[in-house]
Amino acid sequence: VQLVESGGGLVQPGGSLRLSCAASGFAFSSVPMGWARQVPGEGLEWVLGIYSDGSTYYAESVKGRFTISRDNAKNTVYLQMNSLKPEDTAVYYCATIDYWGQGTQVTVSS
């Protein structure tokens, strides 16, 4: 099983980023996928999830700003982040049941 995130980086407040997570080694279309984030010294925050039927979960902290989607043909899940705030700065992890990616850093700063 592999989950490989990409798309992180430095962005100014109010800006946008799109993260991608390429999955392999399991039946991608049949399982829920999600994104979590962690600030150094703090706990992990589960921020978005998308189930196999396309239904979604959003944490209150990102509702209206972040969108999760999946492309089952490409075995890829996406995280579109808009209106980014400095408090969104964290390492973002793609995850499914029992498996996590290596994480990608998102830094929101002017």
C-alpha cells in the first residue's frame, strides 16, 4: 500500500493550494479516504473525509474553504484549499483505513 501526497508549499494568506494523494496497492474505490493535519507539538486533526459513495465529512475549521474530492479512475484523492489562513499551517496527511502517507508541508505566511 502506498499513499503519496504532493502539492504542498508556501502560500500567502487568502491564497489557494491543491493537494493530491496518489494511492496504490488496495481497492481504492471501495474505501473511505481522508486528510488530516498536524502542527508540531499538537495533536492530529482529522479535517476531511470522503466515503466510497462520495459523501463527505468536513471539520468545522475548514468548512466553506476546503473541498475534498476523489477520482477513482486515477486512484487519487484531492484537497482543494481556498482562503488559506496562517492557522492552516501544518503537515497534511492523506489516509485511509490503517494507512497513512508521508505528509506534505503547507505553510501559510506573508
